[in-house]
Amino acid sequence: MYKKSLLFYTLTYFATTHYVFGAGDEDIRCVASSCKDVKCSSVPKQCNKNDTSTGIYMLSPDICNCCDYCLYNLVEGEDCTIGDPSNPKHYSICGPSLTCVAEENQIDGTCQKMSTECALKQQNYDKRREDGYLGTMEIRANCDEDGFYDTYKCTPGQTCHCLHLNGSRIFGEANFNTIPSYMPCACSRAYYDAVEVIGRELYPTEHFRCTENGNYDHVQCINEKCLCVDTEDGAPTFPDDKLVPLNKVTNETLTCYKGDKAGNYYKECEVAYLEIRKEVLAKKNETGANLVIGYSYPSCDLDGTYKPVQENKTHKYCVNKQGSLLTTPLEKNSQLAQTMDCSE
């Protein structure tokens, strides 16, 4: 089971602090005694942990979740149902990489292989391997249980990089090993999910900082308050500890902090961005204008370093992670500038 992310804790806090009770004086909260007289049915035998046909344990849909509840996995070709409001409680589900396929206007069908882009690529790979038509160094696509692309893709002898659910490459990279390490890429994926929802890229203080491999940075600062988080899922490492003001962050006040100077959290690109943003906000307050022109922001990667491609009003150019110029700037309207990615 996945650990709860920092977003989950935020939403849980919001829900518990903004919860509105229904009308009436009856106390409908669940307490220890709520399950005292509840009789529970046994979970399906297929859910036995020692059984090769496993299932998914979930909260029981009954009041107060008193009983164990498990959906056992069906195999390809077995009968299934896509669901019906009149029968909300089910006991089985199509297993990993399978989906319930039913005729039009029918709720019953059979479990069949998924037809997502990733699943179809796997099926195509398997067919070509069976026929002996695989290319040199070709790798089978990795899909999750829902048929979407797994978190990362590796090129043998080169690197592994993070993937979005749709298979597009996103921020996050690590050297390839003979047995590549698992790359959750959760921080990178969370950023691009947020971009899709909001409709624009986020500036440094609007998102959690990632490490170069797409995981969460172990130190996160939100509104000048900092805490330690799990690098894989972003959940607070010490959820009961108070947040530490940014200017008071040291390796004593925040155990996960490894900096040599108090409050030294932001990296060079982030500092440059925030300084310009501060100037722009000051101009807006001074003039009452909604728009201030004449400023060029640096482009920062999700780990706080400079993106390889930078631009100003007239030119585009390549830089290293510290922002030092690597190439001669090109005019933005030139053909080379339109396609430059600074990858070489």
C-alpha cells in the first residue's frame, strides 16, 4: 500500500477542520464501541496472503468500516461486472493489467487485457519477441496495474529517466545500473499533474522541490516554514514536530538539513527568481499597476538549479546547472533557437 503523501495530509487537515455535521443532535461519529455488535463475513478465500491469487484489501463500505473487506483478483476470461448502483458491494475485480469488457448497455462482461497505449506496446513487444523480430537493445514497456506507464524508463548502459502517466519524459534522471534502482519519481509527477490542473508552469515557491532523480527533496519549505519529508512520497518524516522558520533552519533545528549555513535553503536559480519577483511585487505596490514589464525571470528546474535552456527578450542560450553560460546566445527568431535543447 502506498504511503500517504504530503498532499494527502493537507487534504485530510482541510477536511477535518472544515467538516460540517448534518442536522440533528445525534452523534454519528465512529468510536471503538461502534463495532462491538457487528457481525462480519469472512473475506474471500482467494484473498488469503498465502494464496497465489491475491486480492486488494480496502476499507469496508459498511458504516464505520468495522469489517475486513477484500476484492479478489479475477484472471483473464473470467466473468466480471462493471458495477451497478443497486449492488454497491462487490467481492471481485479484474486483476492487474486487466479490465472488465462488457457489451453496450450491459453491466456484466469478462476480464480482458487493457487497451491503453502502454498495454498495447507491451502486447506488441511480446508478439514480436515470439516471432523473433525484436530490435537490438529493445526494452519492453513498463506499465502499472492500471495500464498507464510506470514511473521511469531506462536505456541500457546510459540513463534512467522519469515518465508521466502518458509516457512522455519529465524531470528526473539517474545513471543506469545493471539492476536499475526503483525511481518513484513522485515529486516530478506531482508537479506535472499540478501544471495540468492549473494550466501553467509553477514558480519555485509554488511547488515542492525535487531531487535530480525526481524524488522529493528531504527538506521542504512552504511559506517560509520548513520540515523534513520522506523522499519517496513527500509525507512528513516527523508529523508531530512543529515547522521551523526558514531563517532558523540548521542541522540542529531540522535533522534532515545538511546545509553549512542557517537558512541556506534556496539554490542559486531560486534565489535569482525570488529576488526578481520581489522587485516586481514592490513595483506593483508602488505604482498600483497589474502588470510590470522589463524583467526576465530565469527558468529553474524542479531541483532548484538552472534549466539548460535560458532566454531573455532577444536571445536563447545554454547554461550549466549553476547558470554559467556554455554557448553563444542565439537570436530567438532564428531556426536553431527554435529547436535548441542544449542536450549536447
